[in-house]
Amino acid sequence: MRDIFTLSLIASTIRLATPLVLAALGGLFSERSGVINIALEGKMLAGAFTAAAVTYAADQKLHLGNASPWVGLLGGLLAGLFIAVIYAVSCIKFKADQVVSGAAINILMLGIPGFLSGALFLSSGSTPQLPKDHLLPQSPAIIAITVLALVALTWYVLYKTPFGLRLRAVGEKPEAADAAGVSVARMRYSGVLIAGILAGLGGAYLSIGQSSLFTRNMTAGRGFIALAALIFGKWRPVQTLLACLLFGFTEAVSIQMQGAVKLPSGEDIPVQFIQMVPYVLTIVVLAGFIGSSRPPRALGVPYQKEN
Amino acid sequence: MTQLARELLFPLIAVIAAFIVGGILILIVGDNPFDTYRLLLGAALSWPDGIGYTLFQATPLIFTGLAVLVGFRCGLFNIGAEGQLYIAAFATAWVGITLAGWSSWLLIPLCFAAAILSGAFWAAIPGVLKARFGSHEVINTIMLNFIAVALVSYFTQYHYKAPGDPIMETVPIGAGAHIPRFGKFIHGFPERIPLNVAFLLALLCCLLVYLFLWRTKWGYEIRATGSNPSAAEYGGISIRKQIVVAMAVSGGLAGMVAINEVLGYRYRYYDGFSDNYGFTGIAVALLGRNHPVGVIFAALLFAMLQHGGIYVDGFSEHVTKDIVQVLQGIIILFVAAESFFKWLAIRIRPLRRVSATK
């Protein structure tokens, strides 16, 4: 077991946790404002595909060289934002069931990247390979600092600014917030759109940071792991970060293990059991076995302004 | 407007609107939407392949659509049909493998029981968690989907794979567990088409679900819980019990996908077999207005699209079969945001009045 805990494992944990942290922080903004976000998966896919496609275009067509991944990152951000606008309008303006719309977005985004890559690149769901030196930085130190800064910023915005106070108020007691003159709809739009931006960035990091192309369904459930981390982290920024690190670690272990690692007794640990850890932990914590994880009170309930 | 017309109108508008949006997307990528739609829908109408495969693909969607419907009627959102049907498919194959030598008269009923009970069990877990701890079934069913997939993949890989088989699949089930394909009864219908008696079972389940929900006390209590939980509780209905019962029934229906897949089609458990049946079930239930008859039609529509997708892949220049999922997503989005069309109608009406007076 000892040789698992190497420096490379720590580095890979940080790398794998990064898209989770981005998406989970996004989910945090959305859910603290009272809008469930099971569409994180779809938003990440949108971000991942767009980032890879835009980076490719910037690199090959516009010859932007080293700047191309940054253009791609912006593309991923905008794609996440665009999906979030659709989601927000259907949930907030048209008061659609949030879980149903989220499921719709996820199904839609399983199809859209394949649909577009078939048309743009004549491929069956993936974008062309990008040159290795035209990707986002992957040094664990740089990523770690960026992620920590983002968590600190989220914490500050959520707990130390009037915006954060209103956001949380709208997620807990929308009637009271409304009575106090806060626009519930505007705060929820903000929450959902911020979620779209962050999940889009998370997806972008997946395709043009960790990898060098978009492949079909490349998020492989990471949006749901991010959601799990958010719940495991009890809808709080720092705990959510820790949960993402834990889940990133389980992923890193399961990648390193691929059949190789044995218990001291000589038996394989099936990789499937490592993969289950985040999901089992989430169920356990949600049931209140390890402290209680209470969602925002108004989560999932469309707000109907009283006349 | 009569009740029935209203029930038919919104799904129809949602489908047409989705096809329009999809058509615009097809135009953008440079194909002719009419050609694409002709391929997509026309493929399903040929005899025997088109009709056979469409009905075959509608079978799992009817089961999962019913599963989601029963949940919805109780106010629950079962996103876990995908996990339930994986657990059930493996359990069914396990019975078929373990008791391979048994005669059909015993083995088939046992396999049916395995499919239904294992699906019901896997769905009852989030039911109990909700009833006992109040934890949200949406989150738990999502988590259980991943756990289910990992679990059955472990059992397949480590315990039930034929040695040396490069494919992630179990050894075959006993011949006694096979259920007949339509080719056995219908003259000129080739047996290579996997449409089997599970389709008839799916139709029967539509009737049974209808009778259960609208003609039995349990069904009444489930619907009462779904439409107004506090009134139901005041009326002496145990909400906690209804939640567990509804989830178990829902999971049992999802589990019946295994009958079609394992006993009628592949005759083994094949890892990753489900073409998003569980999630498409959500679309089927919603488009079918959470009614068993609606579920049949919605399942047929999505099955047609799925079958036609193969032809789109083969014969169109730019559009791939991904258009099927795109259409599905847009349809659910429109069904979910029903008030969007009401909003649109209110804005269109004054315009029409203006143009009429001119």
C-alpha cells in the first residue's frame, strides 16, 4: 500500500480535483440561491467541448499559438454560461421543474457535442488532437493556488458581501427576502449563471488542461461527483473543497491502480470499489450518519411572487 | 378545451417545437432537415426490420417510462431507473447462469422474479432513505446509479466472465431461461430480429399500472400522497409507507427491462448494455403525461428515433445519430417548461387580432 502515496499521486489528486472544485463551487452558488443543479454534468460537457473546439480553431485557423488555450477557456466559460441561461430561464421564468430541466440539459448535452463534432470535424464525437504546448498550465502548484484563491473568493462573496447574504437568504427564505426588497428572481439568475460559468470552466480544464482533446462523454459523471462533493461538503465552500480533494484522490488511486495494486494479503482491490467511494459517502452523509447535511430550505422550489 | 384535447395538445406542441429547433440545428450544420427527418422516422416503417426493431427498442422504454410514471404519481423523481435496470439485468443473468440446467417452467418465472425483485430492492433503498431520514431521492438515485454500474461491472469482471473473453459480459444463461422471439409465431418475421414476448409483457404492464394506480386502494394512496402529501397524511395515509411502496414498484418496473435484454435478446449480462434507457424513461413519462397510454406512444416515438438514428449516421452527410439525443433533450425541456407555450400564446394572440382587423 505504501507506494501508492507518492508525490505523483498528490499531484494527480490536485489535477483531478480541479474540475470538480470548479463545478462544485458553481453548484454551490446555484443551490444556495435555491436552484437544484443536477445539470452540472451537461454544463461541464458544454464547456469541455467548446473549449477544445475553440482552442483548435484559435490554434489552427487564427494561429494564436500559446494564447489559444486561453481563448478556448473563454469559449468554455461562455458555453457553460449559455447553457445556464437556458436552464435559468426555464426554471426561474417559466417555473419548470428544476430536476426535469436539469435532466433535459444533461441529455441534450450528451447529443450536442457529437452532433457538432460530426459536422465540424467529421468525427464521431471527438475534437482533433491539440498540440501539447498549447494547453492550459498543468503545474500542480499553479493549479492549487488558483483553486485555493477561488475557494477563498467564494467564501468571501458568500459570507462577507451583501450579495452573498441576499443569495443565501433567497435560498433559505425567499418570502422573507422578497419582503425585504430583494429580487428573488434576480438572485437566482445570478446563482445559476455563476454556476454555468464555473462548470463551463471546469469542463474546459478537463479537455484542454488534463487532456488535449474532447472525447465523447468525457466528463463521465464528474458533474454528478461535483454535486456529490457539494452535498458531502454540506453546501459550504471549504468543506466542498475538501470533499473534492477526497473524491479527486479516489479517482487518482483508481487510475493508478488499474489492476496493479495489491493488498498486503496479496489480493487485488477491485477498482470498482474505489470508484464507488464518493457515491457511498454522499448517501451516508445525506442520511445524516456523519453529522447532518441540510440542503438550503427553499432548494428546488420555484418562487411564486404573491400579489 | 376538453381534458383529453389538452392532454394531447401540449405533448404534440412540444414534439413539433423540438423538431423545428432540431431542424434549425440541422440546417446550420448544412443538411436538409426534411431529408434527415425522413431517414429518422421513415426507417421505422419498413416491414419487418423497421417495425420489428422499433417495437424491440420501445420495450425497455415502456418499462422505464412506467417506472418513472409511478414515481411521479407519488411525487417522487426516480432518476435511478438506469441503476435499477443494471442491477436487475445482472441478477436475472445470475439466476439464469446459476440454475442453467433447470426446466423453463421453473427457470423463467424465477428469472422474472429476480428481475422484478432486484430492481424493486435497489429502488427501495432511496425510498427507505427518504422515508426514514428525509434525504432527497433525486440525489440518492443518482448516486445509486453509479454504485450499481460499478457493482455489476465488478461481478462481471471478477466472477462471471468466461475466461479469455475480451468483452465485458457474463457467460451465457441456460437455454431454459430463453423467452421466445416473435419470429417463432409470425410467419415471415425473421428470428434474428430480437423483438420478443417482453414487448407484450410491457403492454400488459401498462394495463396493470393503470389498474394499480386508478383502481386499487394502494394506488389511490400513492396518488393522494403525490398530489397533496399533507392532505393525504391528514386523511390517515402513511406517507412514509407510500414512498417506499412507490419506489419499489417503480424499481420493479425498471427491473423488467432485464427480461427483454437478458432473457429475450442477448441471453447473458452484457456490461454497459443500456442505451440510456433509464434517462429516456424520464422523457417517455413526461411526454406521455404520466399516463400508461401516453407512455406507449412516447416510447414508440423515441424508439423510432433511436432506430432511425442508425440510418442518419449512415446516409446523411453531416448529421450524426446524436440528433436523436438532441431532439430528446429539447422535447423534455419543452415539456418541462410548458408555461413557455402559454406565455408565447399570450404574446401571439394580440398580434393575430391586429392582423385580423386590417
